[in-house]
Amino acid sequence: MKIALSDDYSPLLTFQDYSSAPSIDGVFHIPLKKHLALEGSFMEYLRLTDGMVEGLPVAFQLRQISLSHAVPHRINAFHIHPKRQQDELWCVVEGALKVCLVDLRKKSPTCGVRRSYLLSSQAPALLFIPSGVAHGYKAGREGAILLYAMNDQFDVNDPNEGRLPWNCFGEEVWMEDRG
């Protein structure tokens, strides 16, 4: 470095990494348009034709829509759907979530890859999570409301909701960036 720093602080110095995060095969993030006006806002969530969601890079037949409310700082992780195909489309409509995805599909070219996304009502987007990708979230300081669509229906007699420990990919996944 060109600037000499004190020996007390030089070993503590780190630099932010601004490179692109690794992608996970089959996961996509599509920004949505939120139209703002003095009297409020409007946003289109999904368009359907014969039960199929339009405008996605994959075929997605809508079978269920659910709504989840997360209290401030709530960690809800990790979930996976291993019994049958259950892909999900997530959209935060209020507040913000830090979403962590981990590809656990044995034959995936990105098996083991982790990726985080910030989903926020301020910059709404669809996040597509394919089956076999573990997913979880941490709500922001105001909590969040998550609207999500699935191509499978929840069956209370045969739940397709596998769970992994919240910290199975490391507690640091959920730590705040205090830099």
C-alpha cells in the first residue's frame, strides 16, 4: 500500500468485495415495476394464462399462493422440498428480508453454492427458488410480509417441508454487516 498505517491497525484492515455473487443454476431474480403516485402505489405481482405464470424463463403452473408475516429480526431457516417438485416465487410486499439460498441438488452444476439476496418492498422483485435449493430468511428491523406462489399445494397429511438447522451453513450467514 502507498499509505503507511499504524502497526496497531494495519492487520485489522479488510476491503469490501464488490465482485458478483456466484449464481445458482435455475435461480432467477426479476425486478418488478412499482408505480408510485402521491396517493399510493401499484405493482403487478403475476400474470396468468390458464394457470401458467407469464413472463418467466421457466414453465410455472400456479397451484397455491401464501402469505407469511415475519416479526423484526426473525430467522426462518432452512427449508427444502425433497419429496416432490415444489418451486417457489417469492416477493416481499412490506419490509425487507435477507434471503439465503444453498444448492443441495446432488447432480446440479452449482451443488454447494450459497447465494444471498435482499428482497425489499422498496425494490420489489420475484425470486425463483427451484426444488432442491435450501432457503431461509432473516427479517429486517421492521419485519416483513412475504407473498409467495408455489407450483405444488401444501398437504398436511404428507408435508413436503424438510427442515435443516438455522445455522447449518454457519451462524455468520445471518450476521449483520457492521462495516
